[in-house]
Amino acid sequence: MESSVVQTKKRISLELPEIIVDRLDSLARRMNFSRGELIRRFISEKVAEKEGQELEHSMKEGYLTNYDFIRESSAEWESGQVENCEEKGTIFPGYHEKDG
């Protein structure tokens, strides 16, 4: 059974240089798309790309912000200080549920 999600569309108006419109029309014909469909696909791809870049930037910032904690945690894991964490009821050395 095929499922489809109906997306409502909103009409917008924009002005483009004639040369760009000609190039869009030419490409749309070659790809067997309407001009509108081609523009929708280009915009969707660019928006997804930008959102991915923003997510990557946020993840990098989070890593850099938490670098000291990550480094200290790694050192504790490597030195074997975490052997009894489960017995102590914690997942990280020095961390207890009531602290979190």
C-alpha cells in the first residue's frame, strides 16, 4: 500500500533576470520538469543543505563547549576509573543521579 502526504503549497512571486529564467526553462525541458517543479527542487535541496551545515556547526560548537568534560571523561575511561560505576549506580565517574 502506497502512502502519500499531501503538502499544501503557497504561491509566491519573485523576479529573476531573463537570462536565469531562460536557463531554468532550458534545464527544465531537458529534465522533463516544469519550471516550477525545477525551482521547488532546487530550493528544497539548498534549504536541506543549509540546514545540514547549521546542524554540523551546532554539533561542532557543542563539542568544543564540552571539550574539557569529554577529555576528562575519556581519560577516566582509559585509566580504568570506571570499572565499578555500575555497582555505584552511575554511568560516569563522579556523576550520581541526584547530581544530574
